[in-house]
Amino acid sequence: MNKIKAVTIGVSDYFIEGASDLPLCQNDLSYINFTLTNRLKVEKDNILTLGENGVVKKDEVVQSLHLLSETVNGSDTVIFYFSGHGATISGNHYLVCSDNIIPTHEIIASLEKIKSKNKLILLDCCFAGNFSIPHAIKLNIEEAISEFSGKGYAVFASSNASQTSGFHLEKPISLFTYFLCESIQDTHIVKQGKISLYDIQKLSSFYINIWNKKNPERKQTPIFRSNMGGTIYFTVEDYKPFYKKQVYLERDQYIIYDVSPMHTGLVKRYSTKVILKEIVDFDELANLALEIVDYTKKQEVYNHDLSEKKFAGLPANIVWIYFGRDEDDMINSNFICHTTWVDESQDKTRWYKKINHDNFIIKNIHFNVHAYYEQLKSFTLENTGDDFTVISKMKTLLASIIPLAEKAIKLYQDYKNNDLTEEELFNSFEKVIPEIEKNYFLSTDIEIPPTQIKNWYEACIGLFGTIHDFTLFYNKLYKSQRDTNNRIACMDMTIKHYYEDLEKVKEYEKDIKANQTT
């Protein structure tokens, strides 16, 4: 089982000439340990703390990393936290212990060698952004997304290479550590019981940017750099998903295959998929539709508890029924026709429109005939590939396009860290955009997947679409269509969606593994 193992260091007392004591670093140490144990659920026995008495010697830090390396396994997460003085000497950054200095790049290199899945390095010291990380990220064709996502290391530093890092003006704690811990504990970034490193970093930077506007003379710009694929998700609370009630009913002439809630506003609505067991004319189908409506509108099916509280006990106002011939039609969403029924509270002139000869009303049921049904069914049958071929092609594309997405994100991080100007970012994207577009269009030419890998296939297609969105914001062709703030907002949102889409692909990989073992 994967665990979080941490080393937390707070240096308050100094013996080095010119290094003043930092008594508040002990408060940093207390708050980060509190946050790790109470929010990230790190076991106290898995936190090695240095500096509770104020003193941290260089040899102790080196020994702590050695001890850490002996206790982790390949699925663990390692967190290294340092609060104290930082110094730049001859262009290189150093962490300052009570008795000596340690090159920051050596700390990063030592942590990189530890055989955990990922490492998070948190530096709260002056000039902390004076470090570099290589960009290159690769995904092997046979590597699972579950192995790739979150693998690597990230460094989140309190200030850039030329800034000092200070303490909060109103609280006895370092500014960066305070907002970092507040962000980790913020309930608004929790989704399905988890928080992501991306959201932690983004919210911490947001808080500090607001503080900077109020205190421009004490400005700190946090720096985030990573060679990690995807991001890390931390489980912070128990999550009990809301399970949608499954409705299945078999009658002589039809099977109700699924009832899905489509509730909105003040209107209770259902979408019902139905397999017809025999061919009937439209008059008979209208009778069946009325029968199905009468059954469906009494159902209690919801996507979440808020909807259930709002609509429980009320009959449906709108019911759509989608008729097909077999389970493949249900899975592929290919239907002979669909019908609409609305009650007297709804505007029937809106819902019962007669657009052409494929739209008509029988017995208060509005019909929409799908004239393309047979062609689409034949096309699907003719173009469905075997699972081995589809999986192989999708994995090849994943191995090509995901590193391009990661490169785009790392370039954007350089821009946010002020390592690149916006114009330089546009120029850098000119090399990435054609490669993303090439791979994206290749994804549109893959065979239709067999049923058993459909969810994974669709998750991959969704991921490819999100990655293609990276080509829109720093593309010189569209430069005049957005301003700087809009580009940043769109890029931030797309990065978040990219990480979420990676998680979806990871979730459905079990379908691939199960299929390959049968």
C-alpha cells in the first residue's frame, strides 16, 4: 500500500557567522507537521522531524535522507520540507543549516535517487527559486497511465531566485508555509475525497499574489517546477460516491435498459433507453411509449443527493425514450427513433415541434425518427476493430501525445515563473503545436472499439481533445483573439482538465488489463 513518508526541517538556531536566528521557523515546523498528519493523513511514525529544539546540523540532514531512502517503496510519496535560511553563493543556491550549508541541487539529486513513485520538495527560504529541473518526460508504449501519472518530482519554492522569503505580518509564521498549509486544508479544492498537487500549488500562489498586492514592498513570487508526469492526488477524506439507481425492466415487447436522470432547474426529466423485442408500427409504438412513460415518471433516479432532496416523490415532467433493437444500440447510442412526452406544466409548442416528415405526434407522444439508423449501424459493424489493434494504436498515440502535453505545461510553468516572456512562450509553442495537431488527427482515424474497451477508448479520446486545446491559447494564429489574462485563465483550466482526464484513463485501464488476461 502506498504511503506518504516525510522529512520536515525547521532551522531556528544558527552558529554560522552572519546568519541570524529564526525562532519562528519552529512554528513553521509545527504547522507543516500538523497539516501533514491532520490533512494528508500522514502517520506520525512516517514523519522524521529535525529542528524541534531549533538546531539542525548538516550531517543530520544528510542522515535523514539516508534513513528515508531505506524506508520507502516504489509506490510511496516522499515529502521534503525545509524552513530556514537560504543563500546564493557564486550563482548556486544553498540551504543553510545551523552549522553549515548544503547545495540545494545536491538535496534535489539525493531525493531524486530515492525509489519512491514521486517526491514533493517544499522550500521556504530566501532565493529558493534558484534551481533548475530538466523538462524531458517520456511515456513508454507499454507503460500504464497509472504508473506514469504522478511519477517524478516537483519543487515548490517560496520565492524566486532574487527574492528574500519573509514572515507573515500578522501571524508568527513564515508567509509561504502559512499559505501552503492553508491551501492544503482548504475544503473547496477537495474533489471526490482528494486534492491535487496542482490545486495546492495554484491556490497557494493565488493567496500569496493577493498578499503581494497589499504588501508590494515585501513581494514573494512562489516558483513551481516539475519533471513529473501528471500530478499527485492526495486522499484527504473518505469519499462515498452517490450511486445512481439502476432501472431494468423486461416486458413481452420491450426491455427498459436504462433510466438516466436529466433533471434541471424546477423540471424533473428522464432519458430512457429501450430495446424493442419485435417490430411494431408507430401507432403501437405510441402505446408502448405511453406505457413506458407511466412507469418511468414514477421512478426515483438521481445523480446526486441535492437533486434527490429536490425532486423525491414528484412525478417526472418530461420523459424521453430512445428505442433500439439490441444492446449494441444502447451502448453505441444508435436509435431507431426517440420520443418526447411532457406533462401539462410544460410548453408543448416548444417540445412538440414538427420540423420535417421525420417529426410527428401520435397520442400526445412526439416522435423523432432517426433516418440514419441503418447506415450508422452498418458503419459501426464494418468499422469496429478488434481489441488488440485498437489498444495498440491507442497506446502508441498516448506515448506520443502525452509527452507533448507535458512539454506544453512545462513551457507554461517557465512562463509563470518568469523564465520566459509571453512572446518567447508563443515562439516555443510553435514547435509543439504541429506535433500535437498531427497526433490529435491520427486519433480520429482509429477503428471503433469493441464494447469491452469502450469506456477506456472514450476516456482516451477525451484526453486527446483536452491536449489539443493546448494548441489554442499560445498559438500565433489566434493571438489577437485573447488578452494575457484570458490566455492564463484558459491554460490553467485546461491543465486542470488534463490532469482529471489522465485520472479517467487511469481508472478505465483496469478494463484493458482484464481484457488482456481473458
